Amino acid sequence: MPKEFCAYCSNGGEFPHLETSDFKKKKRQQKTQKLLHFLLLFGISLFVPLLSVSVNFQAPQLAFSLSPGDTLAFNTEEARRRLQLLPASQAEDLGEGAAEEEEEPLPSVPEEEEEEEEEEEAAAEERAEAQPLPPVCVSPMRGMWREEKVALFCDEVLRGCKAEDADETMSNYLSEKLKLKDKWLGVWKTNPELFFLKYEEASIPFVGILVEATCTPRQSSSSCFRVTVSVAEPFSSNIANIPRNLVNEVLEELEHSVPLLEVYPVEGQDSDIHDIALALEVVRFFYDFLWRDWDDEERCDNYTALIEERINLWCDIQDGTIPGPIAQRFKKTLEKYKNKRVELIEYQNNIKEDPSAAEAVECWKKYYEIVMLCELLKMWEDLRLRVHGPFFPRILRRRKGKRDFGKTITHIVAKVMTTDMVKDLSSDTFLQQHDDLDLALDSCYSGDTVVIFPGEYQAVNLALLTDDIIIKGVGKREEIMITSEPSHDSFVVSKAANVKLMHLSLIQQGTVDGIVVVEAGHMTLENCVLKCEGTGVCVLTGASLTIKDSEIIGAQGAGVELYPGSTATLERNEIHHCNNFRTNDSSKSILGGVNMKVLPAPKLKMTNNHIYNNGYGVSILPPTEQFFIVAETCNKGAASGDKKDENRLSKVMQNLNLEMNDNKMEANLKGDIRIATN
């Protein structure tokens, strides 16, 4: 690869300038080579009759090596490397010169003064830096509320269309907007791979060029719309030293036709352009997030209702109602689905004849992978990915119970064990040393104790706690750090009858479920720090939890989430900075330090806790109206005296088992206590 092009990446995204003297030197070398070639050809033509037959085959080979056909035989990458070092005019001169040598007996040599002027002009054009890009139109969608987005897509654009007609409807919508103006200025944002063979994606996310767009008549699909573009004046780009000749070359290869959705109208034009900019943003948003490839393959009685659900899902991700790790997992899965679908299409297109058995198997493999991702995305959309949505059991492992010989073992987790570490243990204690926390947990039976010394650990077996064990750190709790595996859904999950965690720091990194989930049985957290990234501690129906002298921080959902019929005791804890994000839609931010779902009523006892800097201090979620409708249906056959009271919600709240003593709540963003209404 030429040195000048390699210098591009190390030069902060700018092309190194080529000095005029370099051009002159190269041009003189080219002229010298031309003269040498001519003399050689001329000499061969004089002595052809004297040459042997074997020599007669050499002269055509020499001429062929200089022919235009051989010049055009360079592959695309070699040509692009050359174009990034020379202006297009120079590149053309090389090919034309070769052709002249083949056709004319004597190559014409231009005058020195004309050559110097051409070289100076080429060098000046090469050195001219592109102007900065003008600002593009700000999308009005960014400031729209949830209800406004729903009204725009469902009422104005789609207007009750069916899923199979959505693509046609979007095309009609965009076509009508494009009629407002046939020509306008915009920034073409495209993949750097069109221009560069090697680049750093982080430093060059896109190549932007100021272009004049000319709209063409309506095409088949709004997502496939193309527009004719030409470089606008003044020449402007987000890369200062990108050669204009290179841009022209790329556009010529594309026949000046680029995807319409890659062009962003710029500010400073009339109001019609702002309408076009909004229409383009609507179409981009629809195909990027709302449209699914399976939509037109399935029957959907109310497609706009489905679109509304997806808009709500997107808004919940944006305002933080759905925890970041869950939202990120959903986005990655959606992106993976799209990429796999493209892979399958490309693979099928590359099969020229009847597929072989291996190719057929590979096609089916890719297809079923797409189906699996499709069903996973559907499930996530149906559940709305709520932080307070339904959980399902994660643990599918049986209890081991006690050992056959009835003894318990203390497992020491440390790189090296010394006598000082075990001096406080009784002499008859059975010990087993591990340098890996996962191995220690896998070796546990009911009644065992795991003692962890300072260090940083990871253990997927924390998500499979089925036996009654104690896990405790030795030393300061901040020094015993256990981090989650980002690739796993769960961090700490228990369904043991009695599990205890003491003197530990649990640090959540990328897991989808709560930092601690109690599926069944009882769990005790004592003197622990829980640094959440998604949801906090979740206690499912029928399970119980005790937290003492601990700290819960940073949950994007509630710090402690109590499901119907669960039990929790909280004493002397700090719960702060949970669900304290700001959102335009206050009705979607109902969680806080502690969240309770009240039917059947959970039991909560809180004493001497400090709850601060959350969304709410304590939030209570009564049953939905749908629950009461179902209950009324069940009571239709009952006697009138047995039917529900008119004030059903009041009766439910009166039965709530909530005991709160000496708790301090302050600086909670939306209030200390909230009873959510549906």
C-alpha cells in the first residue's frame, strides 16, 4: 500500500498534501519513460526484418504492456489507491499517454510552460481543503412526546393500513412530500468504505459530502428510494482533505444515484425542505425500529395498534423505564436478526445452480437461526421488557442436600491459603481451598460455608443457588468484589430455603434480571454493597428477603422490587440513586427505592432505613382494572351480598401489610411515597 495512503489514518483523517515539486519530478520521470519506450519501439521497427522468429513475438508483448487495455485491467482497489494519491486528471493522462504510444509513431511532447501550468493547477486543486459541512435540519421528532409520535405514525401516516400495505403506504407518504421541491441541498452521509480501503471506524463514522439532490419520480419502495446527486458549491465535507476528484470518481461509479435516506436536508432553505426532512426522518425511524420483516408475513387485525406498542417500547428505552442492559440486549438481538437475514439472502444469491446437500443444510441452518431470533424478539415485544414485568424461574438445578457422612465443609477462596487465614476457625473444621469462586460454589452442599478473601471474582454459579449455604467475605466489604458476567441473563439467583450473603460487594455488569433475584425460599443480605446497572433486588411470589446494614445503589428500576405475595424485612439500609432519571412522561416513572405490587399483598417491614435521591422513596402498584374485570366475571354467579364493594381499591389498600418505623426519606425526585393509579 502506498505510503501516502497509509499516512491518512495516522494523520487524523486527512490526506497528506503532495507538493508541486513532487508532481514535477514525477512528470519528468514519466516523460523520460515515454521517450525511452518510443526509442525502443522505433529501434525495433528498423531492425524487424533482421530479427528471428522468436524475436518477432517480443515486440507485440512490449506494445501490449503499454496498451490501454492493460491500463484498464487494474482492479478497483488498485485504481482507488492511485486516485487517492493523484488527481483524476493525472490518472487519465497516464492511460491516454499509453494509448498514444501504441497508435502514434512519435509521441507529442507538450511545451514546458503548459506542463508547469497544468501541474500547478492540479496541485492547487489537490491542496484545496473542503469547507465544513453546514448544519442539517433538526428533526422535529426528537422533541415529540410519546402521544405525538403515536398520532403522527398511526393517524397521519399509516391511517389504519394493514401490515402487508405498510410499505406501499410509506412510499405514498414520502412521494407526496417529495413533490414539494424537486431540488434541494443536503448532506450525503455514506459508508467510508466507498472512499477508503483502510480507516478507523471510531474516527470516521461516515463520509459527509454537501450535494444537490434532484428527486426522481416515485419508485417501488420508500426504503429503496434513490436520488440523483451532484457535488454542490462550495465543496464541503466532514473530512477537510478529501480530494474532490475522488468524490467525483465515486459518484460516477454510482452513476450519481444514492439512497435517498442517506441524504439529510440542510438548514437555511424554505419551509418545504423542513417538511421533506421530517418525512425522511419518519421513514428512517419506521424502517429502523418500527418495521419488522415478518410483519407482512403474518396476519395482524390492527397493525397501527402494534406500531403504537413499538413506539411505546422505543420511548421506554429512551427514557430509562426499561433498564439499560435489557434495552441494549434487545437492540443487539434486533441488529443480529437483521444481519442474519441479509446473510441468508446473500448466501442464496451466491448459489448459481441447484444447491448441493451442504448448501441446502447451510440455508436451513441460517433460516432456523433467523426464526429463533424472530420469536425471541416477538416475546420481548409482547412482554414490553418491563422492569416490573413478569419473571419466570431461571434455576433448573436440583438441590444436593447434605453430604452422606453428614459433615459440613468450609471452602476458602483465595489464590494462596495461609495459617493466619484459618486461625479463627475451630480445630475440627473441614477445610477445602479454591482459587476460583465458581469451583467453590459447585462443591457446596447444604450447610457449607464459603469464605472469600479480598480480590475480584466472577461466578456464574451464583445464579444457581439451591442449597442452604453461607457466603461471606473476610475484611472490608469494598475489597471483596464479585462482578457479573455480561453475557449472562442473571447474576445472583436463589431458590434455597435459607441462603446468606455477608460482607460482599456485588457489581452488576450487563445482566438482564435484577442484581439479586429470590425465586423461592429465604435470602439474607447482611453488610453488602449492591451496585446495580439494571433492576435491583427482586423478590418473587412466595419468596422472602431480609436485608440488613447494606447499600443498594444505581438501579434503573426499583432498588427493591416486591412481587405479589412476597415478604421483605429491611433494616438499617441505604437505598439511593435508583430510578432517578428525568423523563417527559411522568406516568412511566413510577418506581423508586422500594416498589410493591399489592395483590395478593406482599408483607414489608422497614426500620431505620435511609432512602434518598430516588425517583420515589416507596411506590405501591395496585392491581390493574383488568384484574377487577376478571374478578367481576368470576363473581357473576355469586349472591348480591357476596359481590365486591364499590370502593374496591380502598379495600385492597386497607389489607396492605406495611410496617414502617423510623425511616428517613429525603431528596427523592418525585416524592417519598406514591400510590400509582392505572
